[in-house]
Amino acid sequence: MTVSTSPRNLEDEPGTVGSVEELARLVGDRRDLYLRWSRGPEADAGHRSRDALTGVELPGLSVNALAVEPWWGARSREVWVARRLYDYQHLQHRGGRRRSAWVFTGRECGRGPDNEPLIDQAEPVARVDRAVVDEARQIIETLADDWGSLARTDPDASGPAR
């Protein structure tokens, strides 16, 4: 089984999200949008994610859900999507290659080893401009002093834990 990540037509580039507010509007009440740090839809086409620890090929692409959970209530959707970007921003540098945040839609086909959704039938919706990641960081860092992304780091080393 291969993952279909080709958009309707690869020559028709997906749009670009230019602000946290715009991303929040895009997400709205949708339950089928996911955030993926990637080199782009072309790089993901026909591929599946691998578990970095064991090397096991997963049944889909590793993503993070953008859907606003019901318990969030009427709180700011901008804060919700900012946190999704902020919590996983460390993935933009994973593997020594710069990655961008992308919004995808797709069919959940399982869970990865960190309980993240895996999707197949992935379709790119939009690329998230790098300035939006910076804006998200500013939003979250104004909310709490002692907060950080979910990057796994060894406190005695400067890079990710191995």
C-alpha cells in the first residue's frame, strides 16, 4: 500500500497560510486537517513515515491533528493552532534538513509510536509560511514563562536525545 500524497494537480501549488489567524480560520470546525513538517508534498508522494527508533515503516504519514477539541470550548482558536505549531516546531530541523509546516487532509489509518495520527490518501491543503511559526511562538511564549515545545532533548547534550 502506498500513500497517495499527490494533490489534484502538482502543477497547481497549494496556497500559503500567512498568519495564525488565517490558519485558525482554515481549521474552523473541520476535523480532517493535519499539520505535517515536511520537505513538501512532492517529497512525501508515495512514501510513508518511519519510526526513528526502530526503523519500522508505518502505514501512513505521521501528522498532528489540527482539529479543535470540544473541551477547548469557546477559547481562542488562534491560541489552539499556535500551540499545535509551537509544540512540534522542533520537527522543522529533524534529519538535518529544513522542513516547512504543511496542512494536509487525509484518512486516518493508524497511530504512530508516539500516539500521533497516521494518514494515507493525503492531500496538501496549504503550506504554512515560516513567519507564521514565529508568530505562533510569540503567542505561546506570552502565555507562560516555563513552557517549551515537545522536543525530546538530553539535558546534558545540545541536541536531541538518541
